[in-house]
Amino acid sequence: MTRSTLYRGGALADGHAPAVERDVSILVRDGRIAWIRPTGGEGDPGDAEMLDCSGATFVPGLVDCHSHVTGPGGAHWIERFNDPPERLLEVAEHNGRIGLAAGVRWMRDVGSPMATDPVDGRERALALGVRDRWAGRHDRPYLRAAGSWLFKRGVAPMDSSIQCETADELLAAAHRQLDDGADLIKLYMDGPDVDVSPWTASEVGALVEAAHARGARVAAHSGRLNGAREAVRGGVASVEHGFDLDADTAAEMAQRGTTLVSTLAVMRSWLSFGDTTTIERFATEDGSRTIHARLEQAEASVRLAHEAGVAIATGSDFGGGSLRANQLAWEVTSLVAAGIEPADALAAATWHGGELIGEADAGRIREGGPADFFLVHGDPLSDPDALWRVWRAAWD
């Protein structure tokens, strides 16, 4: 039996225009958008159930491009990755549930612990099993997953990650992750010496070439300029965090088509609840620079990238930072606070993320496409906090 719903009389904010389009109606049939028309001129919707959406805004399902589905977040997120696998899989189910309820339709996991999965018995990064079990489920986000983190030896803060000393070890580790079914490779580009990149552009380039040959991309964690510079020159698809970019690196990112995955809200979260342990650790690593100064630098990096024409996507870093899986809206408001226009910030959380993960329909609302949209109270293009006020989703 065909199920049809007419979502009538809402506004539309899709990340492509600076202002909402008002009085919009959307007809959904069996989970796909049949048409999008002006309210009052819809024509006959047949036997569709009508839902009054006045006062609400249609928003594409959000794309969280930097997440850790098996991590609970909070002030002690690093220690929690060492919890038993059974506990981490319980956390993943909770994260999927609350993320979807907050409008996050897509998640891109960028690192999970290596362990024996208690469900399928396989020894691999835990998020890969979560991805496989969520496939086809309407009550969980769509998930793309890296394997575990690839660290330079001497850096890894977790017991169950992968440490490499040489470029050959790095390539071998990446191939093992791809053999395990990883959708992408997560390369950690902050090294034991904060002033020196752990891998050269040439070494990164060899890794990128190997990943591309197997249909995968490389995402590079970088909180420091040197690591970001070498990662970009090596041809990675994305720089994750990018807290310390300069104008030359931003220009090269734009030229190469490298995406910046912004995670500004992580620092804001540390400040908001007084995470003194994290604040002191990062201040010490940074030569006593305060977290406030690091946040200012990170915001300046985002502006440099945006002005250079770099595509920006959003990540909450939930699980791998103190944010939670239902808080991607915080990253959108953090971009706006950093000086990015609300429409561009919404684009970062929707279709820019879809382009990064290679999914044409992710983060978009279009006729013929999947009904992956949700409704919020208010106008997120004049009041970005509206993204926190989720009413309901078309996938419910």
C-alpha cells in the first residue's frame, strides 16, 4: 500500500539561498519526494495525509562528517575508548538513536577502537560492524566508517588504535583497514613533536594513491599547520579540524579541492562546562596558549579557508571530543559565531558534507530524491539556534 504525506505550508532552508522560501508544500510518497510546490497551488494530493507545517522550516537531513559512533563523549572521552567492546557497541546504538532524533541523517565515523566485535566475532575497527548492522535500518543514520586511527608511533592516546613507525608500516596498516571494509582511511597528522609533521607530503601521497586505487579517500586529522600543509600537498580529501591554517595552505586547499571539516564546537564545549583537564592538557601542548587563544586561531582558520573558496563541512567530533551525538547544531552556530553566513554554515552541515562523502542526495531536498528532511521551529537562516528546535522528521 502506498503511503503518502503532504507536508503543507512550511518554509524551506536548503543551504543554497540566503533566505528561506516561504509557503512551501512537499508531497512524500513511500519515502521519496514526489513534488515540491507553492502552498495553495499544489493540486490534488490524492489520499495523502496532510500535515500542517506552518511556523516550521524544512531542513535537509544533516551530515555529521566527523564523528566517533562508539564513543560517548564527555570530559573523559579518551579513557572511554578503552571501555569493553560490549559497552562501546551499546554507546553506538544510543548515539545513532539520539543523532537521528536531532536531524542527523548521515554520520561519517573517522576512527574507532580495534577489538573483537562481540556480535559478529570479527577483529577489526568496531564502527565497521556498526555500519553493517545499521544498513537498511530506518531508525538509525546512514553511516560511512573509517577503520581505526593511523597514528605515528608515540602519539596514540588510546590502547586500541594503530601505531606506525615507517611509511611502509603506514601503507600496510591502511591496506589492512581496507581489507576489513573501511570506507575511508583516517590519518593522524599531529606527531610527537608538535612543530613537525609526522609524515611528509610524499608519504601521504603514497597513502592517498593506494587508497584511491581501492575506491577510498583519506581524511587527515590536523590541529597544527605543519601537518595540515603536508596532508594537503599529499592530496588528502579532507583536513579534519584544521585549527591552525595559514593563507597559503588555505589557497592550496581551494586549488586542490580539499575540504575542511570544521569542529569549532569542540573547543566551545570545553569552555562551556569548564573541562579543566582538557583545557590544561591542550594549553601545555601549545606552549601555554590558552584555550581561548586556540579557539580564536581556529575561527581565523575557518575564515581564511572560507575566503579562499575552500568547501567547508561540519563535524561534531562526538565521541572523540566532549560533544554528544545530538549536538551537530552547535557546530553550525559556532561557524556563524566565527563569521560565516548562516546559509553557508547550513550548507556545510548539509550538501557540502554530502559531496565529501560522495552521496549526491545527502544533505539535499529535491523532487525525486529521498525524503531525508526534518522540520524545525523557526528560521535557521536568521536564527541558527532554530536547528536545536527539532519538531519531527520525514523519516519517522
